[in-house]
Amino acid sequence: MSLEEPESDILATEEQVGVSEGEVDYDELAALLGDTVIDRERHVNAEGFVVRPDEVQDALFALRNEAGFDHCSCVTAQEYDDRYESIYHLKKYDDPTQEVSVVVPTSKDDPVSQSAEPVYRTADWHEREAYDLVGIDYEGHPDMRRILLPETWQGHPLSQDFSGEEPQVVTLREHANPLQEDHRGQDDTDTMFLNIGPHHPATHGVLHIETVLDGEQVADLDPDIGYLHRCEEQMCQQGTYRHQIMPYPDRWDYISAGILNEWAYARAAEDLADIEVPEYAQVVRTMSAELCRIASHMLAVSTFALDIYGDFTALFMYGIRDREAVQNILEDLTGQRLMFNYLRLGGVAWDLPEPREEFFEKIRDFVDELPERLAEYHDMMTSNEILQMRTVDTGVLPPEEAKSYGATGPVARGSGIDYDLRRDDPYGYYDQLDWDVVTEDGCDNFARLLVRLREVEESARIIEQCVDLLEDWPEDEREIQSNVPRTLRPDPDTEIYRAVEGAKGELGIYMRSDGTDKPARFKIRSPCFSNLQTLPVMSEGEYIPDMIASLGSLDIVLGEVDR
């Protein structure tokens, strides 16, 4: 099979492989993959096909082009006692409940596997992370180097032979022009290398962007991440399922999506251990999660205005004002303003604050005032001529590129991709409520801004319906937690990947159990990590201010990118 197949051939009809909506015929997929499959595994969320490390691209091209699995959601790497293993978690943008895993084992002596980057561009960074942290090399990868740790780092932190006592010496190195070879011997070149960040307010955290300018336009761009890497996955692997992992998710997207992060872990762990969540607790979770979504979008919108035309006194403070109103409600509910630690496996930590009537009134007052406040945002932002000139037709991300890079959330929906896990892979109480998924077809920075503003309206609709339900809920049926064992020990070699719709996109968790009370492997699928990969596509050929606008439209948080 050719590795240079056109992008137009990515999508296939489900009838080609005998797949009906909502289910996957794995026997049909096995026949499609043929001799590339050497074994089959059963994961909680999907079946896994084990393929040889030198036939990865053949298997993935077949699943993408002929079976319609156009979304490489996550790549997980891990080490066993007898082998290394890479897992490609595949879904469909049209129906993410249709899942399949491609498992690629490699030997301990020679952990080399064929790269999936020619099939899914998002595999670029995922495989670099697998090499960096676990030690698997990917043959044919266009840029096989570390991504989170310095190039001089000794060892691979998530490998079994890493002791943590290796001497680490980080040398200072000169930054080379990535286009140097292209212009070697040409004295009249106008390219200039420019460092943006890591300490610059426009990078929204400690992000270093290595930029090459041709005149005033961006000729090449490479985001350099890892400045905020904190070994979050390794810390979760050292914690118990029941109590010790839940406080960590608040620290991934530390801006305001704490409960959304907690829900990602809760959903994966509850499905792994077959834990039921009471209906009342599901409603409370749904309401609190949408409050976090509004708080996140308010900060995204206000900082975006700051990036575009430096509006601090008006729009930035408007966003902070409305965000603070949400934070006050969440503080009443959880006792915290950022690190909520409110969800528990099987439910939530405690019931709504008393007196309940005052708490509901506070939420209703906020929701009732929101339309008028959103109208102010549209008057001052979306109707602003300067903002329109800076955002319309800049940072263009075509839908095909967005899918190839695994973009999700407002970034994908701003490119017209109708993908939202709250509706497409229902959890919580979302499928019982009346709300709409917001999409825009502009594919530019302006479209992504509109998606976030409109999503605030939809979140408010969801919150209002949750309050109506909670107000009328019989007092003797307000069950906040199911009966969960004090110690959880899922069956050995049980594997699962589950995701929720975070404020910034698909936030997923992969876990593998080994029969103990701690996960043997814990992998975080960060939406910001995948979304940030699209920045070069959006920025090449643009001016530096347009690149800054594109970066702001991605709404990244480096704590979640680096983990």
C-alpha cells in the first residue's frame, strides 16, 4: 500500500467493512487487516488487534481509508517484563463510540516500531513522547527526538530500568536555524531566527516557539514544550485508585477545568472497576462540569482579546468578572476555587450546600444575567473592526488537517467538525437534557472565538435544566455516592481508554491494571497537546501578530500540555 495516499481518500463509508452505526464488527476488521494481525486482545472499551512492528502503516492505512477510523485519539507506550508495547487508540469523528486499538509489541533488545506519522499527523508528537518517556524508537518518524525532556537527558523515566539516580547534565546550546540547510551558500537570504517565549505573556505559559521569519512572514515554526513537565502520569501510577489519584487531575488544566479533569479519571476508573454512579450524583456532576466550562471559556475569551488588541481595562476585566461569579458558585459547592477535588469514584464528595434555595438562587441569578453580558462581549469583541481584521481569515485550519492532527473541542468545531463527546459518547446526564453542539465553518481564529461564546450559552442551558431537576429531587433519593469498596483491585491486564469532553477538547485516560490497588500504566490524553500541534499549519505564511492570535485561539494550558 502506498504511503503517499491522498487526503481525499481518508474517509470511507461504513458499508465498505460491514459496520453499522453504534457497533463495530471486529471479525470484519480482522478480515480487512488480514495477515498483519498476529493476535487479538479484548480491552474494556474496544478490541485490540496485535500487529507486527514493521506493518503498522499497512494496518493503520487500512483502518483509516477502508474502515473510516479517521481519529487517532491517543498513543500509549509502555514496558512489560518481556516486551515494549505501543497502542494506537482509534475512533471515528462521525461516531466515537466505534473504537478499535492497534497494539504493536516490540522486543526488549530492539524496541523499534514503524511510525504512524504518515497515516495520522498527530502521531508525530505522541511517538516523540513515547520515545522520550518509555524508550521506543519509531522508524520512519520525521523528527525522532525528545519532546518533554532535554536532549541531554539520560534514560527514559517510565522505563523499568530508570532509577532516577542517573546524572543529569543539561548543556547550553545555540539555537540553529531550522531552514539553514535550505539556504546554505545563499548570501542574500532574508530568513531570521526568532525565539518567542518561554517567558512571554502571549505564550500563555512557559512555551518556547522557535520561529523562522522570511521577511515579516512565518516560514517555519516549532513549538518547544516540556518546561512544565511534572511527571503527572508517573505520580498517578504510584497512587491508589480509590483515594490518591483524584487530587491530581485538578493540576493538569489548572486554570478552571478541575471538575472536568476529575471526571475524565472518574469515568475511566468507574468503567474499569464496574462502578455505578447514582442518577442524582450524575446531575450534580453535569451541572458543576458546565460551570467549569463557562469559567474556562471566559478566561479564554478575555485573554484572547488581550492578545489581539491589548484590551485589558474592558474586555479582560469583563471576562474576569464573569469568571469570578462562576468561581464563587464553585467555591460554595466544593470549598475551593481551583483545586476542587470534588468528585469521588461512584459519585461526588458531598451534597449541595445548605440552604439549597440560596444556592439555586445564586446560580439562577448568574444564568439570567448571562445573555445580557454575552451581548456585551459581542458588541465589544465580535463586532470590533480591529478584532475582525486580525482574526477573520487568519489561522485557517482546514477540517482535513484538524482531523489528521487529532484536534478536538472548540478548535475542531471551529473548523466545522461536528464532534462532541457529551452527545456522541454520552456520559453523565447529558443525553437527558436539551442542548446543542456548536460548530462554525469559518476554520479561522474568528470561528474559534464564536464557538466558545456560543458554547457558554449552551452550558447555561444545561445548568438551568440541572437546577430545575435538583430543586424537585425528593430528599430521600438524593444519593451522592454508590457503595464503592475501600480498596479497588481490578483484574490483572484489564485495559481501558475513556474520555470526556473537556473545555479544550477530548480529555482521555488510558489505564492498565496489574491486579494491585495501583495502575500499572496511567496515560493522559491531553486535548491541548494534540491541538497545539496544529499551530505550524495555522501560522506558516502568516505574520507574527497573526501567529500570536492563532496561539490564543487554541486556548492551551501548559500544565495539561506537559503534564
